[in-house]
Amino acid sequence: MKTETVAAIYDRPRRSQTAATERAVKLLCKGEIVALPTETVYGLAADALDPLAVAKIFEAKGRPRFDPLIVHLPNKEWLERIAKVGNRSRDLIEKLIAQFWPGPFTLVLDRQSIVPGIVTAGLDTVAVRMSAHPVFTEVVRAFGKPLAAPSANRFGRVSSTTAQHVLEELNSRIPLIVDAGPCEHGIESTIVAIRDGKISILRRGPITAEQLSSFGEIDMADDTKISAPGQLPSHYAPKTPLQLVDDARSFAAGPNQRSALLAWNPVEKEGRFVTVRNLSQRQDLREAAANLFRYLHELDELNLDLIVAERVPNRGLGAAILDRLQRASHRQPDVRDMPE
């Protein structure tokens, strides 16, 4: 299969459909998969209501079937066709949606029967969100139905924040990549569930616990049981081993070890590392989040022995960045040994 990359040139005020998004919609209508930009990372999209189309996502990514997908809605009217909002938590859910949709915020709710089991990994719940990216919005609205769209990369690997990253990961596995430049946030959406009146954070992301706390009591979920994407211990991992440290100044390289540094702390002249990427010279967490996966891709291409990554502050958006780094440093299991 030849993978085509087409630039999306969109008119923000008019939101007119472009040739790139028109081609994407035609492929989606034929049951194909396409890579699309979102405000978080690039997603690999398919008709969420077509099990055969969704199966192509799992095949292209090498993703195990026990890992559920997020369903992206064309508009809010689709919410209760896909999920059961219920009465007990309706007020809280509606307040969260009003504040954070469209945007990098995903809700896990009981699913309606219309959602295929392959999307939810057989769970009774479904993860739903609405993207704020103008190109993704244009495509899903023109398509007229929800899209399942996990990150556009091989399973467990570093998420793609540019079209080039997608091509490097999925070349010859998918027919089309719609290129709209780098993603704004650079890390995946925050995922929450409402449990016993509390906001349970299943995956940290751009919407922080501090932001959510003004809407209700926060509960950090135990992710030993997979109930949402991004909860596996090893995830977002480069091919090169990654080691987390508090401060690179205390790191001692092994004999003849070629290492790179992903820095948070200020870096002066540093001769122990082949190269250094600083997540943010200003120590700005939003800038660090936007740079995280891009720098991991760059360092991974150097074929080094080790990537040394400094921990960021475990607060606000830093908690989401640290979550990704901790999972990236975990040893990646062989997917062939995982149960179906």
C-alpha cells in the first residue's frame, strides 16, 4: 500500500472543505483508515460504527484488542446516541462538557449498543470526546458519524505530533495522512470517569487535576485494570531505552555508553551526552508538553544506547508529562505474549 501525504490548507473563518479533507472523507466512507491531526496528537481514524473499519486500526498499529479506543463525536447531539449519560451524574457531566468541549478532554461513560465491541475492547463503557482541531472537525462533520481515532503510531511507541512522525511509523500501512503541521498540545487528551460523584482521572493530559477540581472532588484511578487508553505500564516508548533521573548532573554513564539528555533543568556545557534537548528553556510546562514527543522522536533517530530524561515537576500539566515519561521508561512487553 502506498501512503499519500496531503497538506490541509484550511480557511479558519469560513471553514470551507479542502481537497485533503474531501479525500479523507471519501476514504472513510469506503471503510478505510486515515491519519488526521488533532489538537493533542495525530490520530488514526476510522468509522467508529463499522467493526471491519476499526479492525484496520488495530492491524495498522499492531495494537492488542484489549486496549479500548476513543470515539470522536461530530457534535454534542451524538453523545447520547453513543453513551448513556444517566441522571445521577448528568449535571456534573454537562458542566464538564460545557467547559472543556471541544478540546483535549475525554469522558468514559456507559456505552450504547450501537458501539461495536471492538471499539470498547468488550467493556460496557465507551470513551468519547470532541476535537477542537479545525481539520479534524471539518472531516468528522463532513463524514457525519463518529470516528474512532487512537494515536497514529505503532502500538506502545512515541505518539506522533507531526505528519512526518506518522509517515515514519505507518508508511505503507495506511492510505492517507492529512498534514496540518505540528499539534498544539503534544500529549494525549485527559480521560476521566464519574464515579460516586467524584471525577476519576484515568489518564492525565492537557486538562489538569487543578482545573477539574473546581467542578468536584478528584480521585486518581487505579490503572492496574485497563478501562481507558494509555493505561498500560509501558507506553509512549521510544526504541532507545529511556532512564528517568531527578537531575542529570548526578547521572553516571556506563563505559562507552552513548547517551542523549532530555533536559528539564538548565543545561550548561555538557560533554557527557552526544546531544541535549531541553524541553523548555523557560521551564514552561505547556512548551515542554508540546516538545515532549517531538524530541523523543528526534533522539530515537540517533541510534544511541540510552536516553536520559530529567523529571519535571509533578504538578499541573507536569503530572501528565511525567506520566508519559514514566511509562516510556518502563520495559516494553512483547505484544505477542499478551492475551487477546
